[in-house]
Amino acid sequence: MKDPADTVQVLAFDIFGTTVDWRTGVAEQVAEIAAERGVALDAGALTDAWRERYLPSMARVRSGERPWAFLDTLHRESLDELLELFDVADAFEEASRRRLVRTWHRLPAWEDVAEGLHRLRRRYTVVALSNGGFALLVRLIKAARLDFDAILSAENARTYKPDPSVYRMAAELLDVAPGQVLMVAAHRWDLEGARSAGLRTAFVERPAEKGPHGVADRAADTVSDVATTSFVDLAELLGC
Amino acid sequence: MKDPADTVQVLAFDIFGTTVDWRTGVAEQVAEIAAERGVALDAGALTDAWRERYLPSMARVRSGERPWAFLDTLHRESLDELLELFDVADAFEEASRRRLVRTWHRLPAWEDVAEGLHRLRRRYTVVALSNGGFALLVRLIKAARLDFDAILSAENARTYKPDPSVYRMAAELLDVAPGQVLMVAAHRWDLEGARSAGLRTAFVERPAEKGPHGVADRAADTVSDVATTSFVDLAELLGC
């Protein structure tokens, strides 16, 4: 794009993978809970399999195959299936499963995030725009000590990204045109959804997102207005 | 109440009058705009009359007499009437009237607010819960350099406080019971609405809110779980 600083007023950040390191955070907590219960479990493998079910579970809501359900509910359904598949279903009763679902509520930010957001907030309105439920996002962002100007959840639109209505809802709530919003994400599918709704797009490469065996999206394969390697890099590019 | 620290998890703050000094902020900006246009106008009197139309204009939305309308729209309608009444309608064309409506988007915080919020956020989830539109609130709170964990607008419920549904919407979005939310406000009507929805209530006395000729609500006339004189006082009372 010509100069994003001329038109963009709002930066909308994806959270899971883009802002916080879900794999490290969830796998560590899963390993702890499993250890407490004396269960042998490959926490990294369970976490990877859990996340693999993320997009398909939301796609069923977006297509109308099932009615609106919170991300916590989708996570719980995927977890129940996976504990059977990993042959450890008997070791995790109701209360443990609830704890496991809540591991997604407390995740560490990537190390460049706090500084990048701080600098970007001087010039832009900086919001979270995530498929996590609103309560989940408020908890997660507070626990990670991050400061956004506002938090927006796909819950507000009762569907999930990459449905264009989620991105449009964000622009409407903030009273700006879609083209005045820059969506920042580490995922191709998220930026494609944003672009289809008329938003500008910034890709942040997070090569470690999916752990040693996963394949994260790379800048070379992703169409975006701006390609960056961190939130600090984005701040530099936008002159903040 | 016994000990609010035991049950309360969320503090919900009213904004106009409780957190920011709308009268000083609006009157100063109105005086500036009038001076630019060379109009003699008692800015304080216009501001007071404008605010007097605030509750009645929202009551017409709450009662269903008229469909949902943003606070900016209600402010504009009241302004148009008042400029006629003050006999200065010809002096303010469309662009000036839009500027006047936007004076409500940029208001100074009371001096105890930043410190009080900072201390309270260490222990509680601290949110804004206002009749202002979401975009207005995001702008206002950013311009005043205040940090909330999240911003909630009556817009989300498509009606206005003191309708109980606005307070319940806040508890639902944050995934807590109404009794786990403490509503903080300088207005009796707001706390009465919150109580009717099952929230706890904290009154903050703002004797200067309505200027030298107005009569602000006082603690002695207001039923609440906690009565305070500032956000710092509230932090002390809650052990933050």
C-alpha cells in the first residue's frame, strides 16, 4: 500500500499465535496437569492435535452446520475426542477437563509484543480482534499484562473469523471505514478474510508458532500490504 | 456488604460525571467554538441545558417510544433544539454542530482517576460501562490516557442504563454472576439500575460535577454498598 500511516487509524491484532505463544503456554500447563494426575502424556502432541481441530470446529459454526458456540465449548468438544484418541480419557474427570480448557485463558506473549504495542498505541487505536470469547480475551490479555485500547471478540458478531462480518463489525463498532483498519495476524486465512472485508493487512511471521514439528505460515507465501517479523518491526515500519 | 473483596471480581465504572468532568470539558470546547464563530454564548448554561436533556432522551429509547439511537444522535437532536432556544441557530452550520457533538468525545478525567484505576487494576478486572457509544468511549478513554481492562457500551445491549439488561449484559460478557460486579457511579439512578440487576454498588461523590449552579447527587441521599469520595478512596476501601 502507499503509506498506511495516511489512512489507517486502527490496528486490529489477532491473538492466538500472533500475540501469544499458545503452543508453549498450553503444552506446559497440560504437562503440569498430567503430571499431577500421574498420567504419561505427550503434552506437545496433544496440544498440536487440539489446535489442528480449531479451524474445522469453527468452520462448522460459520457454515451454519451448528449454531453459535463459544470457543471454550469448541475446545472442550475437541478435547473430549482427543483424550479418547490418546487413550487417557479415564484419567481426566470433569474438573480436570475444565482446567485443561482454561489453559487457553492464560498464555505468554511473544517477547516483542509489549514494546511493540506500547509504541503503536502512541499513534494508532490498537485493539484485539480474536475468535476467543470476550471473557477469555479479557482474562488472557490482563494476565499477560498487555495494554490494548479495546478488546473485540468474534462473539460480538456471533460467528468466527475469517467470516467477513467479524472484520466489518470491528470497523463499525469503532466508527471507521474498513480500509482504515489494518488487520495484523500470523495466519494467511485471517488476512484473506480481512482483505475480503476491505481491511488492510499486515503479516507477522511467527516461525515458532507451531513448535518443532509444525509448519507456520511464512511471509513468502502470504499476500499482505505489509510483511513484518515482530510487533516492534511493525512499529518501525509505521514510523512509531 | 460483608467484604466486597471476597466476592467482587469486576469493577464497572460509569464514565460521564463519574470518571470524567463532562461539564468543564464540554463548556470549554463550546466556548472555544463559539468564540471562533464570533458568537456570544453562555457556554456553561448551554452545557447544563444539554446535559439536562440527557436522561429524558435516553428514556425515550428505553421505553420503546423510539428505536435504538446512538448517544451522538441524541446529543445532536438536543443540541439542535437548544441552539434554537438560545437564539444562535443561524451561527452554527452543519460542520460546527458536528464539532459540538464531538466535544463529548474528549473530556478530562477527575484528578484521582488515573491513580485509582491503576491501583484497582492490580486486584480487579476494571471495565468502563457507559451509555456512550463504543467508538466514543474508545476515543474518550484513549485521549484521557486511562487504562481499563475492557470497554463496554450500552450499545452492546441496544438500550441504555438504567435498564437492567445493560448491567446483566456486562456480567454475561465477562462470564461472572451479577453479584460479582461492583458498579461504580456518581449517580443515584445508575446505582439503582445496577442494584435492580443484582450488581453490588459503590457511590463516588462528585460534588463539582454539575458546576456552580447544579446539584450533584450526594452520598447521604444515595443507597449503596460502599460510599466513597474518589477512585483512590475506593482503592483504599477495597485494600488495593
